[in-house]
Amino acid sequence: MGVHPGTLEAATEESANTGRIASIDALRGLVMVLMVLDHLRETWFLHVPVADPMDGRTAQPALYFARLAVSLCAPIFIVLTGVSAYLFSTRHTLAETRSYLVKRGLVLMALEVFFLSELYWGVASPTLWLQVIWCIGVCMIVLAALIGLPRWFLLAVGLLLVCGHNLLDPIQLQPDDPFFVIWAMLHQRDVIALPFGLVAKTTYPVLPWIGVIMLGYALGPWFLPGLVPWTRERRFAAVGVAMLVMFALLRLANGYGDKPWYVVDEGVSRTAMSFFALTKYPPSLLFLLLTLGIGALLLDALERMGERPVVAALAVFGGAPLFFYLLHLTALRLLYHVAFAIWGATQGTLFGLSDYAWVLVWYAALIAPFYFPTAWFSRLKASRRDLAWLKYL
């Protein structure tokens, strides 16, 4: 996949003027590209009943490993949102930073409720899906309230939330309990009854994710110009290795941090699938150790790769992540309805592909078409900084 020269020039200019860092954009772009794979599964393969795509005993291996790969997306994106918020704060006052975070958070929450729920599940659906975009919006607003506190405090509280929130797992409230709605938003994936027959599903309870965005903000100074790149690379390599070692030790102990793994009679591969089957909703400590540990190593690798074309290409996706997110979800919905109009219901009441391999074919075929409009928007953001609304996309 080639990179348009104008895109590279615009990216270089934007980096010089706004402090954008190619490795951050590239890592963000990588997880955005991975995300498309899961959304393609939900578009073309939703007819296949999957009670738990990470169940080592029953999951199709192809679906399992695809799901394992896309598990990187939310943790890496949210921790980088915290990093980006810190870098934004170095060029703006505290009041300006807070204002931006609150406005951006509200925009994201509104998009989830008024556009994405209807886009993906249908305008007639009575369900509001409070998913990752909602979660990021809430996290940004909470971060806006906290960024005036000392960095060490944010780091300590972030670690406490990430490492300690599984202690709260036994707390399960019922809909008639006084604090059910708040708890369902914070830590208990559940359904909230709303007026007019609507319901909200708290797919992404936000409490541990608030810890993740706080950790990202606390790590922001590692990207300041005064820190030489090789020092940052060594730090992220060390952090990544330490997190993966901690994950391995806790997982082998089979105690705190997630539901237990088990030996599967079908063989070693199924047992290994059980070992890496982790809880995402809300994200367990072990889920975050594995995904953020890999993320730290990926960031180190991208830093070392410098200005190679693949880094520049990924940085295009990462430089306009919300635009790309809305673009690909809208395109996939339109493609689904076109296919349904032409061929009708091929799998029960749904249009779907008969083999998951075709999902992978579609994935390979769509990345380049999604790249070009995203590159155009990235150039627009770099060249039209006079348009204030662009920074919210």
C-alpha cells in the first residue's frame, strides 16, 4: 500500500506544528485497522451463534484468534487517548485542556447514542448500546476533572483502578437496588431501563477504563522532546516485558485477576485457548496486563522503525481515528444492506457468508479503499487548522 507524498508532507508539517508523534499515531492506526476485522465479523458472520468467542472448549479457532488480536484495540486506544490528552495540555492552558476534553467527550457520547446505535442495530431498535465510543467519552470527561491533580496521584489511582477493580466483582446489584444504574455504568455489565420503552446496555463499564486513561496521561511526559528516543524505547520495552511477566505469573497461579483457566481434554491447543481467554467486559486485570504489555512492545517497535512507509501508512489511520471509525462502520452497514437487497437472507433471516475465510478476504480487500478517504481527511486536518471543528474528529 503506497503512501501519498502529500500525506507524508502534511504529516511532517503537522508533527512540527502540533507535536504529533508518528509512533503514537501508527500504534493507534494499527489497532484501528485490527478493529475492522471484528466489525466485518459482525457484518458478514453474525448469523453464526457464538455464545463466547473466547471459550477454549467451543470457539472456532479462526474466530478465537481474530478476537484475541482485536482485544488489543480498546486498551491501547484508551491509554493513547490519555497520552494525547497530556501532550495537548503541554500546548494549552489547564482550562483549555479541560474544555477540549469535556467537549470531545460529549461529542463521542452523543455519537454513540444518536448515530452508532441506530447505524449498527437499526433505527427501530429500542436499545442504546453504550459501547467503546461512549466509554472513551466518559473517560475523557472524568480525566478533565482530574488533570489538575499531581501526576503521581493520577498514576497511583490509575494503578489502583486497573489492579484492584476485580476485587469489586462480587458486588452485583439488581435493577431495583438504589445504586444499580450507577454501578451498571461503572462496573457491572447490565441493562438499564429507560423511559419510553428504551433500554441501555452498558457494554463497556467505565471504572477500569478510567484507570487506563489516567495511566496514559501519567505516562505522557515520556514523549516530551527532552527525553531522547532511545530512553523512551527502553522504558516501554521494560514496561511491556514486566507486564507480560506479571500476566504469566498471575495466570499460572490461576487466582486473582480473571476467571480460572482449565485443561481441555481435546488437547494442548484448546487448553492454550483457555489460558488466553480473558474477560473484556469490564476488562480484567489480566486482560489489561496482556493487551497493554503487548501495546508497550508494539510502541517500542514502531519507535525503532522510525519513518518507514508502513509507519507512515498506519499513522494516517491513527491521525484521524474517529473519522475512520465512522467511515468504516457506515460503509459496512451500507454494504450489508446492498448485499441483502440483492441476494436476500442467505443465512436464516440475515445475509451472511458461509465461511469465515470470506470475512478475511473482505478484510484484505477493504483496507486500501478505507485508506484513501482517511488520508484525504488527515491532510485536511493538517492543512485547515483554522477549522476548529476538525479537531473533534
